[in-house]
Amino acid sequence: MVSDGQVLQSVKAIIDDARSLYRKSASITLMNSIPDTRQIPIENLQNWVKIPNVNCVFVDMRGSTQLSASSHDNSTARAYQLFTGTAVKLFSEFESPYIDVRGDGALALFDSSQAHRALAAAVTFRTFAREEFIPLVKDKTGIDIGCHVGIDSRTVLVRKIGFKRYRGRSDRQNEVWAGKPVNMAAKLASESGDDELLASDRFYRKLT
């Protein structure tokens, strides 16, 4: 057990502030579509935006641990660029309002009215991965790399967490999407095979 005397005062102040904020009620603003990132709150720590029925497409690389930045830096750099860079560009082409890179993959969020567009983006990337990414990397490196894809749909809460500015920099912040879609899409993706795209029942019911 750590005693108060063993904790730096600066660290204790941060924890005290976090505890105090947790005890306050959050302020929730309802929006019917995913806002521009400039509209996502960061300054007032209690402010969150609520967006109903957001569709999330999550893709990541299967077997990426076989790639090495230390011993195979060139092939690793090219594989990541091919996979993640293409995912971002394809999701943008299908007009995703929000795209983020997560480790060796990416997620794309689509508004409630964009369920079919989200599906089309996921199928397009799935096809690219199977027909281009997997054979190209296999041919160049001999490594068996694949792709996971998952889709879910549900209400989310979002705000930016971090510092608006820190010593002249703005890179110590990021959007946090609280709710089931991102987590569930990631879990579904992890269960999918190279020739599969896994979607939740609630997303599937939105398709006509």
C-alpha cells in the first residue's frame, strides 16, 4: 500500500482533480451527425457530445507481430503504409466523417444514414486486402499476413481528452469515442478470418 507521503504532490494534485471531476455531472450535447473535429469539445472537461446510431468499421492487420521495425525496417514500413495508408484513403473516398489510425489498423465512423456506405467501404477494403495486400506482402517477405474487418452500430459519446495546447504543441490530445461501436467492431474484427467480414446483429438490421 502506498502512503500519501510517498506520492509526489504534483501527482496527488492530478489525482485529486480527477476525483473531483468524476463527482460532477457531465454536460451532454446531442448531435445527429458526426461533427467536424474542431467542434468536438476539449476545453470544458465536463462537456461531451452524444451521437445516435454511429456506424463503425474497424480493420487491422493479422500477423503484424511477424513484422519487425528493428531487423526488417524497410519491409515493415512498406507493409504498414500499404495497409493503413490505403485504409485511410478508401474510407475517405466513401465519405467517412471521421477516420483514425489505431496501431496496425484503422477505424472509420459513418453517420446513422450511412450504413450502406459503411458496408461498401468495409467490403472494398476487405477485397483490397485479399487481392492486393496479402499476396504483395507474401511475395516480398514470405510472411503470412492477413486482415481483420468488423462493423457495429450504436450511440456514442465523444470529447477530446488531453491538452488543447502544451508548450506550443497540440499533439497531446485525441478524440475518445465512448460506447459500444468502436469496441464491438474491434472485437468482431479480431474474430474474423481473411475471407470474412463480421457485423453485429444491430448493424445488419439497418441494411435494407
